Amino acid sequence: MSLPDHGANPKIFTKALGVAYKEGSIDFSVNTNPLGMSNYANLTQSDLKEAISAYPEPHAEHLTEALAKHLKVDKSRLLAGNGAAELIFHLAHLYQGKKVLLIEPAFSEYRDACEANGCEMESIVLEDPWKIDLRQLEGRLDEVDLMFLCAPNNPTGTTYEIEEIREILNLAAQHNTMVVIDEAFYDFQESKQTIIEEIQQCNHLIILRSMTKMYGIAGVRLGYMVASPSIIQQIRNLQPPWSVNGLAQRIGLNLLQDSSFINETAVYIKKERLRMKTELRKMDFCVSDSVVNFYLLSEKDKRDLRPLMIFLIEHKIIPRHTYSFNGLNGRYLRLAVKTKDENTILLSVLKKWRDQSC
Ligand SMILES: Cc1ncc(COP(=O)(O)O)c(C=O)c1O
């Protein structure tokens, strides 16, 4: 049985690994908000009844309008989806059979969606600390129809300078390549760095966003894309009506009012991530320069971390394995920034690991 391609599946993951799952384990493989779900996702009884019993708007018209207003873009440039994942699959369908470039290690659904649509896959696999060599990229853009860049990147947690992303957009324009920038985790950054300001000028830019991570609503399924009106229209034509269900539309509208949760989360994440980084480095671990709510842990010699992974599971800590990420290949573990108490438990288990290995 192969290891699952996503985090947040502790029982499936431990079974596939052949290690007993212990009740009460803490899931460090899930990268949604450690502070929980936004209170604005709670619906009143009457909203709930309405959202469940009535047909929702076929293309989430009200939510689209509200999102566009919130982001200060024209509504013709916005499309809501059943999670960002749905939009990734439609994009891959639009580029069916075409040449697609991935900057890896990266979120696995880009490859899965493109391969399912017969795309010809190209890849640049970055080395730790995962910086892009723009000259190398330029050399690869020829004949590439579409490229995916995740910023901030899942699984490394690192990001790129905004000037670098602008330069990538310039190079892509020269080669007629469409660029997807996946900003699923952008709001976990204290800086909220985004490339959205370029959307008016760049018809070859598509931005993906997810409401899942920040608002803690993985079960609701809500994401959106911002792009040129022409791309939005083409993806909308591929989308079934009612793709964004009634609950998601109602909750999405409510969440747009909750700005304090985002800021509170980003401040908390930064503080706790820095604490973890300092403590882990004291224990001689390497920690990626993450700007979001997860990071990569590795040993200085970059050995395979299977023994540590099993030790953590036996001590009720579920990490995210990295065997499925090109360029990481099990030499790293992805760990979420969780609550202060949970992070402290992780530190004590890792200390135990260090003590027993000495
Ligand atoms: C980088 C990235 N993009 C997109 C998604 C999909 O998000 P959603 O839950 O909105 O489908 C994920 C989910 O893990 C992700 O990590």
C-alpha cells in the first residue's frame, strides 16, 4: 500500500506505513489554521436550513461579487470553485495535452490533474533552500504552455521575492506561457505578499486562492481564482452548475467579514514558528525558512527520515511524509505550526529522539 499523497489522513497514513495508530495522536500533517475554524463559519439555524434545502445560485453570483469587491478586482475576473482543487482540475482540462511546467517540490494535485488530462509534464526540481534560477527557468519556458508556481510554497513553506515573481511573469510573457500562481497560503504571511496587483496588466496570470486553510473549513470546499475575463469565461464553461454548494456560498459571504481572525492568526503563526525554529535549531535540526503555518524539518546530512517518522508516530505525533514530493524524497518531514501546547509536546518528543540517539 503506497503512502497517501496528502496530509490530514493519520489513520490511512499509519496503516500504509505498517505502524499502529495511537488514539489521541496529534496531527502535524494537516496544515489548516491551528486556532480552529473562524466563528463566522457558524450559520444560524435558519441560514443552515435555507442553505441546505434550497438550490444555490448556479455560479455563486453573490459570493463572486462580494469576493471581487473585497479584492478590488472586476467580477469578470473572478471565479469561485469547489475548493481551489476543483479549479486546478479545470485548468488542467483547459490545457489538455499541452506542455506544463512544474516548479517542484510542489503540491501534488498540479501533476495529478495535468497527467489525468494527458498533459506533457516538464519539471524544474529546486534544491534546498528552493530558490529559482531565472536563467534556468527562461531556458525551459520555450514551448511550455502553462506553468504552476506555488507561493508561498507547499511543502517548503518558503516563498519568492515579489520582484522575482514579476520577472517570471515577464519571461513567461515573452514565451507565451500562462502562469498559475497558487496563493493558497498567502494570508498566513504577516506581510500578506501577493501578486494580485499585476492582474490588470497580465492576461497570462492566474491566481489561485483557497478559503480552506486560513478559515479552517476543509469540509466546506471553497476556493477561487482571479484571472483575465477570457480565462474566467473558459473555466466557467467547464464548471458544472451549483459547483459551489449552498453552505459554501453562505459561509463564504460571512467569512469575508472576518478580517481580525486572519491578522490574529498571522501574528500567532509567526511568533510560534520562530519559537519552534529556534528550539529545533538548538537541537541541531535544519528548519526551512518558512513564512507560513508549516515548515520542513531535516537533518544536516539530509539522511532519510523514516526512522524518525516512525518514532514520532509511536510517540503520538503524525508528521507529513515527503516521499511523494520530487526533490524531498523522504529526507524531510513537513510539520504544521500547531497550538503552543501541541508544539511543546513535539519539542519534547524530538528531544527524547535526540537523547536516545546519543
Ligand atoms: C498549495 C495548495 N493549493 C491548493 C490546495 C487545495 O485547496 P482547497 O482545499 O481549496 O481545494 C491545497 C490543499 O492542500 C494546497 O496545499
